[in-house]
Amino acid sequence: MFSYTIKRVLSLVPVLLGLSLIVFFMIRAIPGDPAQIILGQLATKEAVEELTKQLGLDQPWYIQYFTYLGGLLTGDLGESIKTKTAISQEIWPYLAATIELSFCAIVIAIVIGVNAGIISAWYQNSWFDYIAMVLALIGVSMPIFWLGLMEQWVFAINLDWLPTSGREEVRNPVTSITNIYMIDTLLQGRMDQFWDVVKHLILPAFALATIPMAIIARITRSSMLEVMRSDFIRTARAKGLRMFWVVYKHSLKNAIIPVLTIIGLQTGLLLGGAILTETIFSWPGMGRYIYDAINARDYPVIQSGILIIAFIFVMINLVVDLLYAAIDPRIKYN
Amino acid sequence: MKKRGILFLVFALLLSLALVGCSGNSSTGGTKEEEDKDTGTEEGTKETEEAAGNNTLVFGRGGDSTSLDPAVTTEGEAFKVTVNLFETLINFGEQDTEIEAGLATEWKTSEDGLKHTLKLREGVKFHDGTDFNAEAVVYNFDRWKAGNAEQFYYYNSQFGDKIESVVAVDEYTVEFNLNKPIAPFFKNLAMSPFGIASPAAIEKHGDKFIENPVGTGPFVFKEWKRNDRITIEKFADYWQEGLPKLDQVIFRSIPENSARLNALASGEVDLIDGVNFSDVATIEGNPDLQVFERPTLNVAYLGLTNTRGPLQDKLVRQALNHAVDKKALIDAFYAGAADPAINPMPPVVAGYNDAVEDYPYDPEKAKELLKEAGYENGFEMELWAMPVPRPYMPDGQKVAEALQANFEAIGVKAEIVSYEWGTYLEKANNGEADSFLLGWTGDNGDADNFLYVLLDEDAIGSNNYTYYKNPEVHELLLKAQASSDQAEREELYKQAQVIIKDDAPWIPLVHSRPILAGKAGISNFKPHPTGSDLLSNVELK
């Protein structure tokens, strides 16, 4: 297991190098001279030349790439053109907002999705199974924009239970320490604010959780069905074990691998794909950070933003891979 | 045993979720004294709202600021905040663009229009406690002059090299020496980008002044959480007694129009702009809310790139003008809160030519013109739809579809095309679009700010996206720019409008009255035509 972990981590090196190379070229494939675009149409020729030099764009591409790579290794993500601030400095609040939201969403998706899948498999062809699977189908095909506005309309305007948007009540703002507000409010012992933060999280987290939840439910169900037909399950039932333990212990353990895979992939997607949810619920996260950067042609931000999300995606999948081995001893890596 | 781990994890997550719910409720018994101050129950938000003072106004808007230093930006969203932090030497009227005393109380201009002398208001302090005086004014103008065109866009476009020097005559008198007259000189001074900043603060913060603004305005900057909100609070030493009436204003960015209205309806924000025209009826039906109309200072148009295909022919452009049913557009997409546009600038702008008549909506006439131009069987072109809503263009896609149908009726097949906004502007600016939707909101209410900026040949490459070029118009516009006789200027602009109408570089569509909405308890809110609203008189009940 240990050597496998090492091997797996080492194999990330070429992946990450490739990643940086792709992002590097992707940005450079965009037509137009970055220096000209940065300075705008009215810029003088001298100004453009000066900036070209300053950005190192007059160097051959491999020098540019290695300079860029060297910067990355020392934690230098470049400087935003729009805000003139180091990206490594300004990115954290956005990343923290996205992590908080994605974490809640994936927890909701797992708790509801996995359980719905299990129960559907357990009571296959029951009314619960039918309803759950129809809901899952609707969930997968749900337009998030519409869902978000509907949530706001029902739970915020009509029922007045939850707020429509943002991370907190701005008239009573949270003092940020880590920028993950659930943690910040707890650290400060502000239970009133903690509850406020949770209330702000519920609607966007559910909107964001909808699609992964539906996918997880369907995968869990089919994987469970397969396992529950196995001989060892029949044996377990024959020896008189309670059905609950048969399902939640013996079957789930064997059915969890594909579910875990899909959870890993979905978590990664949530990080980058939350742009619609972030827009509707005005959540100041990574999706909008990158989207605004695209609109403003803020190339360093686009580049570093994509890179960070891709990096997290790779890391999550590493964790999932390692979890396989931890959960299922039959999986041996040599 | 290990294998049970995942099971426990699932349960732990379930449990923790349940606990989250409970703890929020149960811990309010008050284990700590601090908690008692803010009653943190389920109704916590509502109650703290009141506890934090009714005197906080939350303003919901579509985007975040790009800078808090008005001098270095061109973004309308930025000025919405800075107009409350900085003051200009000259002010606009409450709801128009007439000039009034600002930080300058009196002004006079020499005969030749080359020297303006301004008497400054005494006893004004910057937020950092330093004094506002002639030296400060000179410092600001020197700063803008020394910077390059990219950095101080508005200074360069409005004053540029025409300001020779700015001199402090005495503590409270400044003299502007020009080498060429600038007709809208005082209107320019009233523009948000020329808010006077504290020299001491500029020295202190340098590059970071864009996030540490210090002016003389009614509000002081407090906090900026990018992409989320900007908080400003009352300036205790403000020179106008009794103002501002609010203690605090929070500008929140809520990008989606419907979501912003939802936030207003649920009470999270008090005032919003960028209301969909289609939502006006709903808001009017809600007794807790009210609608505000911003006086128009904009124009929405379909640009007909004068250098492309059949559009090079004036007759074709006139034909397309005849084909558009503006009234139907206004009814369908602006809920009536717009007027058909005839000239490239709205009627409130001095120099507007009332005598110019619009091309009437007449498909038959349009067909005749096409025939005359040799396009009896019509032609094909691209019609670019704006991908983002703007106050003058609530829904680019739908307006484009309506225009497409109008053109279809005269045999012109228009294919609707759209790009992401940055690309859209860049490509249109390169002259790659046949016809494209766009608009403009005036900066200072002067005719020059519409006609010269949008249609002069000098503006090709910046805001003249249609590549329209007419030497006669060019001459008129330059002459008007240099003249200091207002009556003469207006006459020149009127002539220019006649020629432009005939050349038909655009189809001017509408002048809209952008809609804002707020809680019923808001009073004295007067939306300004420029889009930057001064909030010092606003009260919230």
C-alpha cells in the first residue's frame, strides 16, 4: 500500500506537467497579441512593446514556458491584469467560497444519493424505487438556472425560510479568518452567524447537489443490485442476519467502488462547474472569478484559475484511487 | 473492522448535518455574553437587520467594481460607488446634466475660452483629515496629465493635451490654462472620473489607491470583498450639515436580474438596479416595493458596418431603417419604458435636432429602396446579438429575433450570431460584423459625448464600430468641439444630425428609461441619468 501510494503520487508528475503545458498553450492559442489586448485599442506602440518585454512575450516559447513553470513551483501564479494583485494572494477567498459550497453540495449528494440508491436496490421495483429513479432522471436533466430561481421563489419569497443569495447577511457580516465561513463563525463562537451562514448555504448547495445526487443514486442502485444477487449475500441472509446489516454492511462494502469513482469525478466537476449556481445565488466563488476574468481578458487569472481547478481535480482522483485500495483489499496494486 | 469506516463516515455526515440544524437552534440559550447582543435564533437575520440599524442601505447591482479610484476606470459599475466617495469641482443637477456648484463655488472663463478660473469651497476635508484646497486640485490634474492614455482613459479623452497647465493662484483659487478651447469643459469636470482625491492618500497607497480611495464625498470607504460587496459608511466631517442621512451603504453584486429582484422581494437588499422591463408590472403590484425610472441618457442601436458588403450602399442602410418597427420593439421588450430613437442621442441633450424625421416603418418603401440599390431579391447578412443585458438592451437575443423578422419581411435574410462579450466587442470593433446591436450611455450629457465619440472618423477603432466616415460631419463636429459659443455649437450639432440621418450608419432603436426598484420605505432617491447615483439624501424607513 505504501509503495503504491508513492508510485501513484510520482505518476502525477507527468500528469501535472502535461496539464501546465496544455494550459500554457491554450492561453497562447487565443488570437491577438496579449499585450495589445491588455492595454486596449488606444495604446501606443511603445507601450505595447514595453509590456511585451515585461511579460517576456518576446522570448522563445520554451523559455516562456520554463519561466512560467519555475514561477508555479515557487508559488508564483502571476499577477492579475485587472486588479494588479498577485493571484496567489487574491485567489484564496474565491477558492474558499467554492470549497465551502462544493463540500456541502457533495455531502448532500452523497448522503441522499447513496441512501436513495441503496433503498431503491433493497426494495427493487417498489413504489419508492420508481419514484426515486424518476426523480433521479429529472434531477440529471434539471436546468440549474430554473431550479435556482424556483428555489428562491419558494423558500425565500413565499415561505420566507431562507435567504436568496450571497454567503451571509451583509448587515451583520462575518469576520473572515480562513474565509470558510462555517469554520470562521465557529472559531469566533458566533453561533448566530454560523446559523446564518448555514442558511445561506442550503439553497445553492441543494441546487449544486442536484445533478451529482441523481447520478450517485443511479450508480449506487445498479451497483447494489448486482452485489445483492451474489452468493455471499444469499449466504448472509440464509444465516439469519438482519436485512439492514446485509444491505448496509455486506452489500454496500462490495458495491461502493463504482460509487466512489463517480463521487470523485463529480466532486471535481463541482469545483469548476459551479458557475451557474454561483451566478444565480451570487456566490463569490471560483466559477465567477474565472468567468469575469474571461470577460475582462485577464489572461493570468484565467490561466492560474484553470490550473488550480485542474490540480484539485487531479488530487481528488488521487485520493479516490487510494481509497479503493483502502476499502477493498481485493484490489492489489503491484 | 477498517471496512466499517466508510459506513461510519456516511453516518457521521448524516449526524453532523442533523447536528448543524440543532446546534443553531439550541445554542442560543446564550453560553456567551456576546451572543446576547445579536439574538441568534431562526429569525436571526431579520432581527439583526434591525439591531444593526435601519440606517444601512443595501444596494443590489449586476456587477462588482473594477476599481475604487474613478480616474483609472471606464466602468459604469465603478462610478456608482465612487460618486459617493469623491466629489467633483462641478456637479451635475440632481436629475439632469446641467452644471452646478460642486467643490468649486464660482467660475469664470476668459473671452477666448482658454482660461478658466475656479473659486474653491473652503472648509472641506478629505476623509483622511487633510484639507481640500487648490494644491490638492493641482496635484490631481498633474497626476492625470502625467499618466498615459491607458491609465487615465477619461482624462485623455476629455482633456488630453488641451490642458496646458493647472495653477494654484491662492489657497482656494485654481486656474486652468488651455491651448485650445474645450466646449464642454465644465460638464467634463462634473464627470465621476474627475473626482478629487486626497494627495496624501495617493502618496501613501501608490498602486493600491484603487482599493484605498480617499475623497471628500459624503461616504467613507470601509470594506471591499471582491465579487461580493463594497461597504461605505457615513463621513462624520462631511461639509454639508446633516448629510448623508444613511449611516452605511453596502453595494452587493448579484449578477442575475431575476435573482436580484428575488433578493429585493425577500428583503435581503433594499434597492436594486437592472430590473427587467418585464418585471415592472409585478413590482408595481407589490405594496412593499416601488419602481424608479432613471431619466434616459442612452441610445440603443443596430450598427450597420459601413464597410461591409451591401451595407456600403447608403440606400440599403436606409431601406433597413424603414424595415424596423420600433414601436413593436418598445412594447414587447421595454414595457413601454422607452422612446423610439430618431437621432444618435436622446432629446435631453442640448443640440438635439427636433426637425429630423425618422424613417417611417414602411416595408414597401424599404423594398423599393432595395430595388433601387440593385438588391431586388434581398441579400444575406449577419446580425449580431449582444450576449449581455444592458439598461438600453434588456435582451439582445430577443431584440435580434424581432429585427430578423422585420428584415425577413423585406427579403433580407439575417443570420443571428453571438459571441462572448469581450470577443463580441473586439470583433465588432475590428469591423467583422455586418450588423450588430450595441448602445451607449452618455457620460456628461453633451452632444460631443454622443456624436463625436460614436460617429466621428477619429473614433474608428474606439467607439465608432460602424466605420462611418463623412468629412462633412467630421468638420462640423470638430468645429463644435472648439467653439465656446453654446448656441453656435448646438446649431453645428443640428446640422450634423441631418447628415447622419441621411447617411444612416445605424438604425437608432430606442432611448430607454432604465428601471430600478426599492423597498416602499425609501425616500429621496433620485436616479441620475448618467447611472451614478449620489445617495447622500436617501432615507430608509
